[in-house]
Amino acid sequence: MGAMVWRYPQWLGIQAGSDHQALWLLGISAMALLAALYLGGFHFLGYVMGRSAYRTYQTDNGPAVDKAEPHSVNEDASNGLRNYLRHLYGPLWRHKTRLLLIVGEPTEITAIAPHLAKKKWLEGQRTVLLWGGSLQETLESPLLDQWLGLRRGRALDGVVWTLTPEQSADAVALDKGLRHLQELARRARRQLPLHLWQVCENAWSQEGRESQPVGCLLPAKVTPAMLEDCLEELVEPLSHQGIAQMKLKKQMHHDFLLRLSRDLQANGIARWRQALAPLLSGFNPGLLLRGVWFSQPLRATDSGEIEHFWWPDPAWHGVQRDKAVGARLGWRAPRVAYGLFLGLAVMWGAGMVLSFVSNRAQIVQVQAVSTALQQASTPEAQLLALNELVHVLARLDHRAVYGAPWYQRFGLNRNQQLLETLWPRYVEANNRLVRDPAAARLREQLEALVKLAPGSPQRVERSAVAYDQLKAYLMMARPEKAEADLLVKTLAHAEPTREGVSPALWRTVAANVWQFYAEQLAAHPDWRIEADPRLVAQVRQALLDQLGQRNAEASLYQQVLDD
């Protein structure tokens, strides 16, 4: 926008080198500077506050907590995690890692993320697991506050809620947990992608069975029917895979997938649909259901020398593949500013489009009027074209004085250019069709007065209107002394009809074109006519003689009354 105002101001209806252009450039520069200061200050303050809020420390293999002080595990968890990720992934770790909050009962959390209850956070393959705790209590622990402060904007990339089959059938517990997650989403000011993970127990060992992700990713706007369809699509593949695992090396006790398929087909799908009906009803805008997963308790892996190392089991691959990002909730100051700026930009863009359409329509109208005036061949057609031109000029002149309509004030106004284009055409047509015939008509009537014999009744009768005719004639010769009302009245009386023009059309058109001409005459001295000095002197003398005779008659009449 600034480049356009600077290099091509005429595109926006701004004259190059004018004060208007300077004001535009100054305003655009000021807005750009304020935007840069705002964004730069926002990021700088966030960086400074982030550094001052946490202590920085680092070990050879990454940060490690002090095992001698168990209370410091919770207090310094976010500090250690931040430095660990910065050491491992660099300053852009916030954009390279995914933070998943693991919630549920401690036993179920340990079943899918061993050691998380003790270490509070684990990291592996750019995925960070964060301890969230039970959903049967309000999520207001200091540790959770630290997790929410790890990143600005998007505190968490998702939530994994671990459940047992019995817990998933408990409608009261599910509703309570969903309410707590909804409150967490409000605190995070963003939708939370939610994965439900059912931990299934077996009566016999599944040691040696191949682990894989079991479950389904759901569409963005999932409905109960869509959830049911997704789960039904799992039944047959799980049955085939379960039988294949049991046949492999004749491990008949590896029946987890087969039994899961049977449970889903029996009553599991109906149970899940009923349990998740409140979540899918649309009354939980803070939660975005992304997947339903199933597994047995996962085997713990040795982290070695790295304190918080975590090697994801293949059962986690389904959750890791989901890259959904929740929408923002609420309106914070940066979002309000962004919304206002975006709204202003949209309004300005719409205004420019509206201004372009309006000004283009006006230009097309002016072009059509000019063409009609040039191509008119009959007197009536010429007068009609001139009358239309007068209407357009009057509108443009009014806008030049009082301002264009709001929908044309978006940088594309062409009123002044159109006025400069139309005035010469109007002057030429008006002189030919209005001014010169009117001046000739006044001259003829004044000459007729002079030719009448002094004292004749005809001269006495003509003298009554000759004064106004002479005054109108002199106004046309001296525009600075023009009086619009008198000039219009006199011209209408002097030329009640026009040869070649119907009387009705003449009365309609003449009043408008004379009124516009009379109102504009004083502002355009170059429209003057050349008055005949000899004729003016003769008419003045005739009027003075007639005035003297009237004064003499009035004096004689007064004497008669006095006698």
C-alpha cells in the first residue's frame, strides 16, 4: 500500500507531490512502525519474562532432578523439562516437540506410560508425556500450572485419557472427567485434542505378543454414528489379526486382539457410543475427540543413564500420527489486536472494491453522457444531453465542495479528474446552446426598445422589463456581479420558447440548465460575454428618460393633490 501511494499515487486518486500524498505516506509509516513495535515488544517481553521465571541449569546428558529432594521434583519439573528440550532440540524446541498430557487413575497411567508417575515427564521421538493425574478431582495442581506455562499460545498438543472397561461404562465418572477437561481447555484457552485409551487386562500372560496400535483416528467433526462406524470397521480386521497371532508359533494365549474384536461386537461399540454421547453432543467446545485406542499394559523400557528417556511402544504410534491442532478459545489481547487489524484490513479491502465499482460506474456514466452530447444531431437531443451533463456536473461539484460519499473514500475517488474533464465540454455546449442564444435574445429585445420612439406607449410598456433585461445582460458580461435568481427569472421571461424544441421539453430543460449556469457564473469569470457598449448606453439613456418622465408626472400629480 505504501509503495503504491509513493510510486503510483494516481491509481488511488492522489496527486503526486501533494499534501494529501504526504499525509498518506506519514500515516502508513506510522501504522507500520506501531505494528513493528507492538510485535517486537510482545515477543521481547515474553522472552525476558520466560528467562526470568526459571533458573537455567544443565548437565552432560541433559538436566536431572535432585533425587535427594523429592519435593523439588514437582517444583522444578517444568524448569528441568524446558532446559532438557532446549539442550536436545535447540531454541526452537517448542515447534519441534509435541506435549501430551496423560490423565486418568495412576494405575492406568502407569499401564501405558511406565515411570511417568514417578518422573512426572518423559520424552522420546519428539513426544513429551506430562503427568496430569486423576480426572475425578479438580485439575488445579501446581504441576499442571507449570505444564500450561511451558509454551505460549498452544500449551498442550493433546490429552490422553486412560480408562478401564469398567470406567468407560461409568456415566457419572465420565461426565465428571469431561467437565474437568473442559475447564482445563478454558484455562489453556485452546481446544484440546482428546484420545481415549482403554487398558485391557488379561487372565493370562501375553508375553511375546507383537505390539501394534489398536484403535481408530476420528474425523474432525465426529458424530455418534461416525464413531460407531469407525469402531465397527475394527471388528473384522482385529479378528483376522488375532487369529494370525495365535497361529504364529502356535501361541494360543496371544488372543488379545481376538477377544477385543469379540467384546466390541458384543456390547463394546454400543457402550462407547452411549458413554461418549455427551462429548459428541456439541456442548463441549473445548474438547476435540480425535481417537479411541485399546491396549494391554505396556512393558517398561530401561531409560539407561538418561533420567527422563522414553521409548514409545508401537501402541503409541496411532496417537503420535495425529497432528490435529485445537482452535483457540476466548479472546486475549494479541488475538483482539489481530482480529481488529484483520477486520480493518477486510473492511478496507471491501471498501476499495466498493469504491472501485462505484467510481467505475461513475466514469462509465460520464463517458456515456459525453458521447451522447457529441453525437446528438437535433436541438432536442442536444438539450437533453446537456441537461444530463448538468446533472452529472452538479453532483460532482457538490461532492468536490462537501466531500464524496463514504463508499468512494477508499483511495479510488475520481471526482476531481472527472470535473476537470467535463468542464471544457460543458462550457462549449452551454455557450452554444444556452448562453449565446440567451445573450442574443436579450440584445434583440434591448435593441427593439431603443428603436421605439421616445414617449410611445410601446416604449413605456417595454421599459417595465427592460431594466431587468439590461441588468441580466450586464451580469453575463460581468460574472462577478451575477445574481442567480434574477438572471434565471429574466432569461426565462426573455426566451419562453425555443425554435425546434417542444414547449413542454423546453420548460422542463431550460429551468435546470439556466439555474446551473446562473449559479456557476460568478465562480467562472471566463464565461463572460462581450457586451455592446453603445447598446448599453442607449438603453440606459432610454430608461433614464422614462424615469425622468415618470418623476415629472408624479410631481405634477402631487401638485394637483396639494391644490
